[in-house]
Amino acid sequence: MSSIDRPEQVKVTYRTRFLRIGAKRAATILLLLGLAAGAGAGGKAALEGDPFRGREIFDEKGCSRCHSVWGHGGTLGPDITVAVIGKTWYELVGDFWNHTPRMIDEVAGRGYAWPTLDSREMADILSYMYYLRLFDEPGDVRRGADTYARLQCSACHTLGGSGGQGGGPLDGFGAHPSPVPLAQAMWNAGPRMQSEQLRRGRAIPEFTGHEMADLQVYIRAEGLREGREVELQRLPNPIRGAEVFRAKKCGVCHDSMRGPAPDLNRSAFSKTVSEITGLLWNHSYAMSSEMASSGVPFPRFEDGELSDLIAHLYFLDFAGDEGDPKQGSVVFTAKGCADCHQGGVDGVPDLMKVLHRTDRADLAAAMWNHAPQMHSLMAEKSRYWPKFEPDEMRNLAAYLRSLVHREGS
Ligand code: HEC
Ligand code: HEC
Ligand code: HEC
Ligand code: HEC
């Protein structure tokens, strides 16, 4: 029996490995283990797909028999975390599609059934793949030391027994593998920290790239703590994050784009947790004065709120841009779809007649589920499998949706 058939066993292996690898990769490995634990409770599903359900479906449908996630899992197909970097909905759908012929052969060759997905499952899996890229590689202690020195945190804080006064000790933050609790405390203390900085005539610290992740491992390494216990955070949940966004009234400025507040749709795109914490922090001073003048109270975050909010911001661009149906109709012909679907070929449905749903998850699922049939038909006709550039799938989907509209009207 392979380990994939027995999830408990896989978990045990990860745990022992975790102990061996030590704390450095803790965040990553524990994420893998804990992913399902973040599921459950939470607001209405505002986004298409639930990454936590997607994680389960990925196992249930046997995807993990061939694909690894962060190096754990099957090796026949590419590691999913590497393959899906920075891709939004349609790019992911295009990616699925481009690789289906080989997948169909591999699946059939091993005697597995083609893993069909209904539209909800498709949305869940896509959102899981998108979600995976939110997480950082573990930070780097040496770079963290540089950041700590450059931003002069030690002027007002102590760490490992040395440093200046005014801000209190930072050692306790070392208990967390994730930089989010540190970022949350910094955010909440922001106004006080800022006035102290102004009083001392110091520049306000700004973070670039993954510096928050580096700073976090530095604090973990240097901090004086009783035990070396790791305090795990709940995983960032985009569905709950949408609630936080509403509750903290972020939309007052950002939804209306009133005044100088920028459109957030692409702000967090392709960024990781630590980059997003840095982004929020860097803008927090300008935002807090804007808040003061608009009468919005400066929001404080508790428990997992900042973490969930980060996931919400990250997911704002999941859908990507909508395509153009006119260009999609050109794609439909250029990729040979029209040869079968408008060519009166036996057994091939007229899409205008069979497509009843406009939902893009439905379309993506329909194409995925029928791929093996299309593949064998195409093999008979010795056609090549049409591959898609990122924009093409988006445009094709817009065209297919326009067919549904036309039929409906
Ligand atoms: C029997 C093995 C097998 C199974 C099961 C399988 N795949 Fe694959 N998958 C592959 C192979 C092999 C490739 C590479 C194909 C290629 O290079 O053209 C691939 C490619 C992919 C890619 C594209 C990766 C890239 O490099 O861009 C995605 C996305 C993907 N698979 C998702 C899934 C999902 C989701 C499932 C479950 C519903 C699944 N796969 C099930 C073998 C499999
Ligand atoms: C000019 C002085 C100053 C500098 C420089 C400074 N801080 Fe602070 N920091 C403060 C003050 C003042 C507070 C508020 C303390 C309080 O209210 O108890 C604070 C609060 C914090 C808190 C919240 C502490 C808690 O227990 O909730 C964190 C975390 C923090 N700072 C991290 C940092 C980091 C990381 C740096 C370097 C990037 C930094 N600070 C640089 C003065 C400073
Ligand atoms: C009172 C108005 C206001 C409110 C409320 C507000 N913001 Fe902002 N936000 C701004 C302004 C103004 C900027 C630009 C600041 C700057 O340029 O540094 C900004 C910048 C940002 C950025 C950086 C965007 C980018 O692409 O550079 C993010 C992310 C952000 N806000 C998130 C939030 C979140 C999350 C909330 C709720 C907790 C929130 N904002 C509440 C006014 C507001
Ligand atoms: C070689 C012929 C052939 C080609 C080329 C072809 N298809 Fe299909 N397609 C089929 C067949 C056959 C079915 C029906 C499969 C079934 O009934 O399960 C189908 C079904 C579909 C469906 C599902 C319809 C439903 O029932 O919901 C969609 C969507 C679709 N095709 C889109 C496309 C697109 C987009 C292209 C071009 C990239 C394409 N097809 C190219 C033969 C083809």
C-alpha cells in the first residue's frame, strides 16, 4: 500500500521529518499538516472556491498520487506549488488544459479513472492552487539581522537581553513561525510607535520584499524564551478575511476609491504573507492620518484577524480580468474547436445547444470532464492538442459564455 492511501501515515512521516529538519522549515511543513484545520466556520463564501475544501479534494481525487505540494506527494507530475506560481483563474484553467493529454495517458496507463470534478470542486481546487503561493519560503536569519539593524528596532526595543527602552521586549514574538503576530502587534502599536519615532526624530521604518519573514526568523533565533515551543497560528482564511474587511470599514475608502485610497484589486497579487504584511505596514501611517480626517477609527486587529485579512487581499485578484468574447471567437476557430463543434461531426455537441450555464466554474469543469473524450476523438483524427496562452483561455471562456447568453435570450 502506498503512503498516499493512508493519510495518517503520511502525517506521521511529516512529523518525524519536521523534528529532524528543525524549526527552520517548520512553518512550511506545519502548514501542510494544518491546512484542513483552518476550514470550517466563517462568513458567507464571497469568493469562488474554498481553498480548504480544495485541499481535501486534491487528495480525494488522487491528484496527490502524482503531484507533490512543497515536495511532498507523488513525483510523476510536476510539483504543484512550483507549477502554479502567480497564476490567476484562467491561467490555471489554461494550465490544466495544456497538460491534460499527458495526464490522460498517465491516468489511463495506471488504471485510474479520470478524476471528474463538478463545478464547485473545480472552483475549490483552483482556489487551493492559488492559495498555495501565499506562503513564504522560510526567512533568512542573516538577512533578518541586517533588517533589524537597518530599521534600528534596537533603539527602542530589547531582544535577547540587549537594546534600548521605550518599546518593550520583542522576545515573545519568537514563539511564532509566522511573521503575522509580529506584524499585527506592530500595526496595533503603529500610532504610538510613530509618535515615539517622530519625537526622537527618526525615520519611519519601511519594509521591502520578504523582510518581515527574515525579521521573524531573526527574532526567533535571538529572542530569550522559556521553551522552544512553537505557537501555531490558524491558517489565513480568505472567506473570514472578507468579513474583517467589512467590519474594519476598509471599504469606506477603498471601495469608493474616495480621495487618495488606491484600488486594492492588484495590490496583493502574487505577493506572499510577509510581503503583504510589509505592504500594509508601509501604508499604515498615511492611512491612519487619512482615517483620522475621515472619521474612521484606526482599526485594531485581534487573534487571526490580520491573517485572514491578508488572505482576503491576496484573493482579490484571483479571478483576474474578464476576457473578450470577440477575440475568444477567433481562438475558438484557431484552436480547432470550431472544426468539431460547428462542423457537424458525429457525436460532437453543438455548444450553443448544450451549454446552459454561464458560471465560469461550470465551463472549466465541463472542459476538464470531457477532456478524455475529446482526446481520443482527436487522436483518431490525428490532430494536435490545442494549447493556450494565458489570455486565450480567458477570451475563449468569455466567448463560450456569450453562447449561453445568446441561447438564453
Ligand atoms: C496519473 C498521474 C496524474 C494524476 C492522477 C493527476 N495528474 Fe496532473 N499532471 C500529471 C503529469 C504527468 C503532468 C505533466 C503533463 C505535461 O507535462 O504535459 C501533469 C500536469 C498538471 C498540471 C500542469 C502543471 C504545470 O506544469 O503547469 C496541473 C495544474 C495538474 N496536473 C493538476 C492536476 C489535478 C488538479 C489533478 C487531480 C484532479 C491531477 N493533476 C491529477 C499527472 C497526473
Ligand atoms: C523610536 C522608537 C521605536 C522604534 C525605532 C521601533 N519601535 Fe516598536 N514600538 C515603539 C513604541 C513606543 C511601542 C509601543 C509600546 C507600548 O505601547 O507599550 C512599540 C511597539 C512595538 C510592538 C508591539 C509590542 C507589543 O508587545 O504589542 C512591536 C511588535 C514593535 N514595536 C516592533 C518593532 C520593530 C520590529 C521595529 C523595527 C522595525 C520597531 N518596533 C522599531 C517604539 C519603537
Ligand atoms: C480613511 C481611508 C482609508 C481606510 C479606512 C483604509 N485605507 Fe488603506 N489606504 C488609504 C490610503 C490613502 C492609502 C495610500 C497610502 C499611501 O500611499 O501610503 C491606502 C493604502 C492601502 C494599501 C496599499 C495599496 C497599494 O497598492 O500600495 C493597502 C493594502 C490598504 N490600504 C489596505 C487597507 C485595509 C486592509 C484597510 C482596512 C483595515 C484599509 N486599507 C483602510 C486609505 C484608507
Ligand atoms: C475532435 C473533436 C473536438 C474538438 C476539436 C473539440 N471538442 Fe469539445 N467536445 C467534443 C465532444 C465529442 C464532446 C462531448 C463529450 C461528451 O459528451 O462527454 C465535447 C464537449 C465539449 C464541452 C462540454 C459541453 C457540455 O456538455 O457541457 C465543451 C465546453 C467543449 N467541448 C469545448 C471545446 C473547446 C473550447 C474546444 C477547443 C479548445 C473543443 N471543445 C474542441 C469534441 C471536440
